[in-house]
Amino acid sequence: MIGKTELSRRGTAARARVRLVFALVAALLCVANGPARADNPGETSITYAGINSRHGTYLLDVLVNYQISRALKEALTSGVHLELVIRAEVLRENAWLPDTAIVEKEFRFRLHYNALLEKYLVKNENNGDLESFSDLAAALRYSGKLLNAKLLSASRLEPEETYYCQVRAMLDQAGLSLPLRMVAFIKPVWRIKTDWYVLPLR
Amino acid sequence: MTRPSAGLWPMIGLFGLLLVLLYLLSDASHNAARFQQLYIVLLLLSSLFLLSLLILIGLNLVSLIRNVVSGAPGSRITLRMMTAFIVFALAPASIVYVFSIQMLGRGIDSWFDVRVENALVDALELSRASLDFYMRAALQKTEPMARKLSEVPNAMTALSLSDIDRASDALELTVLGNDHRIVASSGVPGDSMFPRLPSGSVLRLVSQGDTYVGLDPQNQAGLQVRVVTQIPATRGNPEPRLLLAMFPVSSRIGNLGESVEAAFSKYNELVYLRSPLKQSFVLTLSLVLLLAVLFAVWAAFYSAQRLMAPIRDLAMGTRAVAKGEYHQRLPVGKLDDLGMLLLSFNQMTEQLSKARDAADKSQRLVERQRASLQTILDHLSSGVISLDDGGVLRTVNLTAGQILNLELDRYLGRRLEDLGDEHPMLRGFYNTLDPHLGDHRDWREQIELLGPTGRKILVCGGVALPSGGQVVVFDDVTALIQAQRDAAWAEVARRLAHEIKNPLTPIQLSAERLQRKLLPNLEAPHAEVLCRSTNTIVQQVKAMKSMVNAFAEYARTPAMDVRPLDFNKLIHDIAEMYHSNSADAEVVVHLDPAVAEVEVDAGRIRQLVHNLIKNALEALEGRAEGVVDVSTRCIEDSGCQFVELEVADNGTGIPEDLMEHLFEPYVTSKVKGNGLGLAIVKKIAEENGGVVWADSVTGEGAKIRVRLQAAVRPGNRIGSELRRGSA
């Protein structure tokens, strides 16, 4: 697990470098950007993740502590919809080749503010449940909580192989409206993405 | 030669790539899925494209500036064209860009209107007011239900709740215990096992005695009013319980409310996105415009270079032609105006090349002929020179230089008259030629020149050249004439010796016999006459014999015994004899220690010196304080080393009329003497490879100079050659 965490850390660093290069190039192109304001809400993180097996099925529990910036809150109350995604992958370790993903699942929550009801509505895109919350924190807690989410059937795992699960939470920028995508690409406050949280899978 | 047009393809390719890039960028902007996949990649590709264009333009610019600085052909006009192109491309693009940005801003701003915004807010408020009505109604319906249930024990609550539910329009009724556990429920939809409970905060709020009324959106059922209130505690139910009631909202009101909310949200979102939207459009527009402008600039560079290539080629070709490189052929592309110009240039250079080849061929032919002529001239025994009308030396042959004892090659291009100052011999030569230089008639003259090797007799002939100037041919006939003269004198001497000497002995014998026979028989007066007469005859016969012997000696050609000789010693020995024996005149000797040895016949040279000193002493006879100065010195002339002997006297000098024939036999100014002394001197000098000449100033004496070749040493070979040549 430590090895995977290290791999994950290196991968994250490499991706951060690529992101930095992209951001620099885009910043060159974007001449109309105003000065960045200090708007650091803290890192969004996965506070808990666990897998339990029940009746031959692996179930996933995840708790995400979403931290969103003032800019996102402002966008939310201005009618912008946010898609918060918990992505889980089950991978088989390979000796020489990159690990193979055998399951890729996304648990998608659509968060928006309803001005008529003056409530934050969260729709679980996977099952269609719609919940309303008077405060944003409750809506984010709901969006970041997975309990007994079905991951995969134990029968798909081969006994001689080694598997692990990795989980991350993020804001899906593809769900943003078009002009915001460019802004989200350029401004870090619009980027919500945790590192991979790696879990062993027995 | 045809210019390849392949260079156009990169530009067309880049232009096509630019169009595809811009199309994809535009397409991605309108398609969310593709935007996510492509937009950033396209943005990066565009940036790379932009960077590539900037690098290309930069390289072209640096190259252009370097060419301008170095003065490369066509660079300045390329710079001017480039400046014009860029100005023409940038000016309209900038105007369009500024107007587009303004139009874009105004267009986006025009979407927003305060009245619309106010209307939407009002509509939202109206919707809320309408929904509040439903909420108040729901509360009013719920409170009696709670009071009614307060008296019902928990065990009977389900039954009572069902009755209440049937009597009301509630969609769902639920009673929760103090611990928020469900006590009873009624009207729960069939697809759900449990009633949907409000959040914990709501339950806690209501547990404290408050009442919650709110609108809850349902997945399929639209809006519903949720009421949560406390069921008052009674004696039968001391624990307070909660009543949850769900009431429907009119679907029409609900839909309208949702519609208003959707419009409000959309408008609000647009207001929020106004700035990012503008930035996004400006970015895209700027990128597109920048790409287009930079591509135009690069295309301008490319076009200018392609356009200027023929002119540059032409300029370089012209320079090459100016340097005489006529083989230069310029690549000809399309047969447009420039192409025709290049074609004409190529034709011109081809003609020039052919003409030059022909000229070269002719020149080579002329050179060959000239070389042949020069070879012929160099091997002629006659000297040949050519002069232009100004007397400038144009051509000489080897023999001319040998005859004039000069390296005439060095003086080509110089006026012969000017050379006369440096070489007195040429002065006389020029004086002879000068009258004929402007004359186009042939001429022939014999001239005599006095040079370092003595008197020269040249036979000259001149012919006018068609191109102006003259060619002069001359022969050194000195030796020939001298040989003829010597042969004539030798013949005279031989005849004299033969014709005169033979009768002299009988005459002398007869006179002596007459004297011996008759003298005793004659009386004193007659005897005296006879004696005097016969003596006179005998003496004259002796004199004539002496003269005949001298002539015989002159005519004789002795065998030469040439050996190295210390010239100074010889002179000193001979002069010493005269110094002690001479009573009338003093013989003084001045010997130059630098005088080298000479290779001569010592006996003959001794006779020559004797003759000269004796001749000088005879010239001083009867003159007081007569001095014969015998001197030697070393002479360097025309690269040769000579030994010169000068015998000078301070007598009356040699009469002018004798000077010309001084060294011919039987020429003398003295009463005594047979006139053969100097002739023999000349003969001996010539036999030993030397020359002799005389200088005289009337009343101041005469000087006879004999110049002999110094013994051959390294560095004297030319002189030796000259001597053999002139011998």
C-alpha cells in the first residue's frame, strides 16, 4: 500500500507539472484574466474509505470532506450547477505492465441552488434521488458520502492475482457551462480533485 | 532550367492546418463533450502553431535584417515589401479586431436588462408567495391533526392516523416518537418501504417546540409541502411526539414555479458568466486573429522571398557577369514578366559566353601567332624593334638587345628618346629613327654608334606599320665592314710586299755596285754626287723595305697564344722601359689595383702597348714638358667587366679630319712613320677581343683607349657571351 501511495504521489507530481505547463500556456493566451484573489478554502480530502464484503459483493464506503472556494459558492448561488464525482477503480497489479483496471465506477452528485426554494438540491445521478438542504455544508456532506455502494462482485477477482482499489473525489469540469470551463482550466480555485486513496482488496 | 514550385506546398499545408485547427476550435466551443476532449488540446496545438509561426517569422526577420546589413541583393526591396505587407495585413485586422471586441462586449451586455431581472425577481417572489399560501394551508391542516393525535395512545395511533389521512388531502402522514422512531405512518407510496424523513436538524428544531413548514422537491412528484410539528404531550402521552405531513402542491403552480425558478437561475447564471463569457470569446477571437495575422505575416515573408528570388538571382547573376562569369544560368520559373526577364538574361549570358569563347579562341590564336613570330624574331640574326608613332618601344627581339648591349625587354612601353638619357648609345640610335617615325615610307640607313664596346656600324631599315608606328630592322655590320676593310688592307699589304719588296733588293744592290764600281773612278765633285745619290737610293730602299716589312707584318695573321695575364704588371714593365729611356717626355703610370687579369696573347699585347707609348712619345717630339700618362682601370659596363688601358699625351691632339680613319693603315699626322702603328694596335686589340678608340681635343692632347675583356669569372659570363657574339 505504501508503494502504491508513493506511485500515486509521483504520478500526482508529474500531473501537477503537466498542469503547471498547461496553465502557463493558457495564461499566456488568456490576456483578459484579472489578478487572482486569495481564495484558498483548503484541500478537499477523503476522510474515510473502506471496503467490506457482503454476500459475495464488495461494497464501498467513502466520506469526502469537500472544501469549496468562495468563487464556487458564488457560482453555485448564481445558478451554476456543480457535478461532484467520486471515482473508484479496481485494478489488478501487473509485474511489468501498467496495472489493469477491471472496474471503473463513478458516483456522481449534481449540486445546485434552487432560488425558489432557497435550498441546495443534490441529485444522486446514479439512483436519481433528489435531496434538498437548507445549508451548503449539509449538501456537500451528502454529496461526499457513499455507504455500501456496490463496487464489484467477488467472483470477478482471481485468487492468484493481487488487486487494489483506488478512490478519488473531484469536481467534474466537463459538467460546467462552456465559458466556465476555460476559467476552471486556468484558475486553481475551480479545481477540486483529491489524490487517489488506495485501498487493498482481498 | 525550371524553378520547382514545391516550395508552395509547405505554405498551403500550414494554411490547411490552420483552417482545420480553427474549425475544430470553433466546433469544440459548441459541443460540450468535444470541448472537454479537444478544446484544451486544440488550444495547446494552436499555441504551438502560434509559437512555430513566431519562430518562423523571427528566423525570417533575423535573416532579412542580416541580409539588409550585409547588402545582399534584393534584401532592401524585400524589407520594403514586408513592411508594406505587414502594414496592409495588420491595419484592417486591428480595426476588425477592435470592432469585434466592442461588438462582442455590447452583444453580451445587451442580453441583460434590469427590467428583465426585476421581472424575474418579481416572478420568483410571486411564486414564493403562491407557494407560501400552500404552506400556510398545510400548516393549518396539520395543527388540528396534531391536537387530535395528542389524545391518542401510541397503540392506537396507526388507526387514528389512517382515519385522519382519509379525512384530509395529505399525501403522507407519519408520527415519530420522542426518539424520532416511526410510531405510525399512513399514505406512504407503494414504491417506498419507509416514509422519507426530514433531516436531523429539522427534527431537532421541531423537537424543541417549533414547527417546520417547507417545500420539498420530489423525484417524480414535483413539489410537495412538508409540515413537521410537535404533537402536544398529554397525560396519556407524556412524551412529545412529532407529526410529519406531506401535502401536494398544485401541479400547475408547481410547474410554473419551477419554470420561473429555471428562468431566474438561467438568467442569474448568465449574469454570473458574463465576464467569463466575454473572456472566452475574446480569447478565442484573439487567438484566431493572432494566428491569422501571424500566418499572414509569415505568408508575406514567404511570398516576398519567392517574389524576390528571381530579382535576387538576377542581381547575383549580374554581379557574376560583371566578374566575367558568363556561364551563370538563372533558374526560370513561370514565364511571367520576371520569368521572361530571367530567360532574356540567360540568353544574354549565353551569347556573351559564346562571344567570349570566340574571343578567347581568337586571342589564343593571336597569342600563338605572336609567340611564333616572337620565336622567329628571337632567332633572327637581325635586331627587330617596333615603335609607335610616339616613339614608344612596343616590341623587341633578343638580337636587338644583343646588338645594342641592352636588355631591351625591360624598356618596353617606354619612349626610346627617354632611354637615350640613360644609355647614350640609344641616343644616336633614336636620332636616326626619329625623322622616320611619322613617315609612312620605307627607309634604310647605315649608322655608326659609339658604345662601351666601341664603334658599331648598324644597317637599319624601317617599315611603317598599318596600325601606326614603325618596325625597325637593323644589323650590326661592324665586323663585316671591318673584315672587308682588313681584308682589303691585308691584300694591299701582301701586294706591296710582293710587288715592291722584290725590286728593292736589286735596286739597293745596283746602287751599292754603282758606288763601288764608279766611285774610285770619279773625280771628287762627281764622286761626291755619286756617293750621295747612291746613299740616298740605298737609304730610301731600306726605308721602303722597312715599310714593306711593316705592311707584311700588318697583313700577317699570327697564331694566337692566349693565356691569363697580369695586365697591370705588363703595363708597369713596359712603361718602366720608357720611363728610363725617354729623354724628351716623361712617362707616368697610374695603375688601378682593382684591374683583373686578362686572357690575351701576351706578346701581341706587349706590341700594342709599345706602339701606343711610342706613338704618344712621337706626338710629343719637340714639345717641352711632354707627359705620357699610361693608366689602367676597371670598367663595369652593361653587366660586363672590362680592363681599360688609356695612353694620353698632352700634345697637340689629333686633327679632326683624321679621327674617322685614325686606325686605318697609312693614316698619320706625323712626318715620320708609316701610319701603321695605330692600325696594328687596332688589329691586335681586335685579335684579343678588345676594342680601341681615340679621344682628342685639339691643343690638349690625345687619348687612346683600349678596352679588353677581363678574365672570365663568375658573373662575367654575359660579357663573355657578348664578346663571342660580337667577334
